[in-house]
Amino acid sequence: MTQFTRTNGDYKPVMNFDAPAYTNTGVNAVTTAATVQPQGPKLDFFTIVASGSTAFSTTQVNVIVQTIQQKATIYMYEFTTAGPDTLAVAVYPVGAWATVDATYGANANVVAAVNLALTAASVANTTTGVASATFTG
């Protein structure tokens, strides 16, 4: 039987962002009828960044998400209006969008695909990539 050692936390499920509040009621606290999945797929993390100080429109975000999902499943994402706008993404399988080059930066193949898709949808925005993602929500 396998096991993992908890270094902190409780036995409650991952926090629900739609809930008005989350209270850690102490180590080994439990919640009834709540599924907890401690394992999951290995993920790749990257961020798509709008050019300059531009903002993404909702149409552009939609095109970006659809483009990413052509080769990978989005496990989680976060859109941030930090000037420039960013879309942090965690995807699987690992390696689906992991090419790096000097022109587009990290995850060059997804950045190139996103730029082509945005142009084809008549909502062009020259994006760049970062090989990490920060989720603050």
C-alpha cells in the first residue's frame, strides 16, 4: 500500500474558489462527502503574455485557450490584467507545448501557434511565452 507524508494541511479537499471562505480547522480535520485526489497528472506550466502593455480581449483569450487545447488539455489557468495581460496555464500531457527558441521564448511552438491563430481570427496580438506560471487566485 502506498502512502505519502503530509508536511502540512488537513484531509479536506482542495479549496473551492467559489466558496465565500475557507477555514483550516486544524491538522487532521476532515470533511464528509468530499472527494480528495492527492495524485494527478504531471503538468507543464507556461504563461502567454500580451505584447507591450496591451490587453487581451475576451475573443483573444478564447482563441488562445482553443489553440492550446488543440494539443493539450488545460488543467487550470488564470487570466491576469497586470499590464501586459497574461494567461498562466497548466497543461497535460507534459511536452505537448515545450519547445524553446530565441524568437518566441519559452514554449515557442504554442506562442507561434497562438500568434497565427490570433491573426487568422483577425484579432492579432504578438504574444510571448514564459516557461512558468503563477496562480494567485
